Amino acid sequence: MNKQIEVLQSVYKIEEDCKKDALLSIISDKYCRAIINATIDKPKSAIEISEEKKIPISTVYRRLQTLHDNQLLQTSGMISNDGKKLFLYKSKIKGIESNFVNGQVDVKLFFNQ
């Protein structure tokens, strides 16, 4: 017998207009979308993201900062075997939904669990 498992997702509706604008700008940027997509399932370093998504490393670092500033990334650090600091990034979200109806913009975040 097949049983369907319902996955409950945490959804957060954005109320502030400036936050809505920032999120819509982020989701319209192909590099931000690529970074979010690359880091949904497991944390990755900037170099891993750059190589996997074929994005210049300087662009990766700029977009990581944007995503971090908007609280869309979880950052963890570690020390590599050669003593260098290594930061890993994981998306806090699985998706963003937006609607424009009767002059109103609604934006919802779907959190990554």
C-alpha cells in the first residue's frame, strides 16, 4: 500500500515593502537564483558554487553578501587541513512566491528545513 507523506513547509509572508522589493530583486537575479538552488540540499563553499554553476568567483562573493544581508543564507565556518578558514553557505529558503493583484504585491518565503 502506498502512503503519501505530507510535508509541512514553514511559510512566511513578508509585510514590509522595502523587504518585498529586495526579495523581488534577488529572485530576478540569475546568479542569486543559482546560488540558492546550489545550496538548498547541502552547504557549499564559494569555490564549490563558482565551479558548479560556472559563475565568476567575484560574482559569487558579491551575491553571497546580498543573500546574507537579506537573511537568506546560513553560514558556517571551519578550519581546513592546511589551516585556512573555510565558510560554507546553505540556503534558508526553498522558494519565493510573489503575486501582484489589484496593485498589491504579496511575497512569501518557503523555508528550507
